[in-house]
Amino acid sequence: MLSFGVIGLGSISQRHRKNLKLLYPESNVIALSARGNGLTELPDNADLIVSGIAELIKLKPYFVIIASPASLHLQHAKTLMQAGIPCLIEKPLCINFLEAESLLKLSQQTLTPTAVGYCLRYMPAANKMQELINKNVLGEIYNISIEVGQYLPDWRQTIDYRDSVSAQQHLGGGALLELSHEFDYAQWLFGPLSVEHAALRSSKELNLDVEDLVDVVFSTKSGAQVYVHLDFLQHQVQRYCTVKGANGRIHWDLLKSKVDVYLNHQQHQCIEFTDWQANDMYLDLIKDFENLCLGKEHNTIDLAQAADTLKLIDIIKKST
């Protein structure tokens, strides 16, 4: 019987445990709290509790999903990789590029299968965007605008938002790391980005010790300007990417899972993925990671790509 481990007890770990049971209903799912604190009762969709990572390793899980706070990713991933146990690490890879470099070197030494959970790339609309960009339908790209905003107290409704990982700097919180999906897919779609200007702010509204407002201007190698806005403040959630070029524009609404294409002198084209559900990208992420573990064709986000995202975030921090 297959066994899987999930480290962490937050909302994303709950999703992963549930999805593992959906994909592998006959398997055992092993739960471990991020700090190894003793659990008195089984979390939902868990078959077994362990008190530490050494105990987890002894059970020889097929693979482990690391869904602990980002500040603990290095510790957990190193231990598992050294033991030869494949691990799927929730984003971000670590809390900075220095830690990421350490894991990247270890990965090259151990060759343990590892990947990072930047799940937005598994959206069908994301793949449509990549197809359109690769086909160069817009011609020369002039401008890219990326925005995501969501009200943090609504995001973390089961706990006081101030106690969440997102709100605490020492756990790897703040909009830069928590919303780093946008930096990941921006470089995936448009190539390496150079920081031109950045502003990080902490609003009085939430009174956090981390940035809850981020505005960054990048440039691509081809000279396009990229504006990225992240925040924890918008009560009306929005998440989009708009690309403008010589031949028109493309608008990707991530929340509605649709892509609108407006090409010069052509009828507007609306590409919708109505049969897609948000949880599908998490299921596809796990299935793709299994392909990696089996040596099959896969599209997982490797540690090098995830490290590049952290390198970009470190440059943003240093530029402000």
C-alpha cells in the first residue's frame, strides 16, 4: 500500500491531504505538524500521525508534500532529500535565494525528485496564454500589467489574520513571498525580468510587520515594460494579466479562467474554460509530480526556476 506524507496543518495541507485521498483512495496519508508538535487527533483525510520527520522517513512514504511555513522549507526539504524521499514543496521554495541555492546544490548531489507547487501554471488558461505568447500573435510586446489583490482577513477566515503565516515576517509572510505566483508565471511567459523600480508598503489598515502593498516595474530582454501589483487589501478579489503589443492585446482573467484576445481588425475572441474547477490545478500538480517520480514526461517547476523567483524577490527588496 502506498503512503504519502503531508507536513503542515494549514489550509493548503488540508487540500493536499484531501486530494491525495481522491487520487489514491487506498493509500495511507501521514500527517506531521510543521514543528513536530504532538497531535491528539487525526486531521481530516489523514490515516496516521507522526511526531517528527525522522518517524515519517522510517515509514518510507512514496513522496512527501511540504506545506509548512516557508521559513521551515529548507529544514524539511534537506532532511527528506538526504533520505532520498521525493518532495513536492509548496511555494515559495524558501524565504530567500541563499537558502534556495543550498537546496539546489543538494538536489544536484542527491538527485532526489523535487518540485515546487506553483500551481497557476496548471490552469488551462495559463497554457493558452503561453501558446498565444509563443505564437507571437501580438507581434512586438509593449506593455504587460499583472495584478492580484485579496483582503487578508477574508483569505484566512478560520484564524485571526494576524496569526497567519501571511502576516508574519519570520515565517516567510508578506505579499512578495505569499503572492510570488505572479513572479513565477511572469518569467515563465515573458522570460527573465529586470527590476526598474519597486515600492513596498505596509498599510495602516492591517497594521502588519510585513508588506501588504507591492508595486514593481520590470523590463524584459526585448524591452517591454512589466507592471506588477500585489496586495492584501482588496475586498473585491481580482487577479489578471493584460498584455499589449503591436497587433492588439490579450487579457487573462485568472478568477474567471478565461482569456480575451483583441487583435487589430479582427473580431474579439473569448476563450473560456467553463468545465474547469480551481482544485483541478492542485490535482494536476500532484499527478505531474508523480510523473517526475516515475521518470515520465512532466512539466513540474524545478528548484532552479523557483530559485530564480526568489532571486528576483531578493533584488526587489534590495532596491527599495
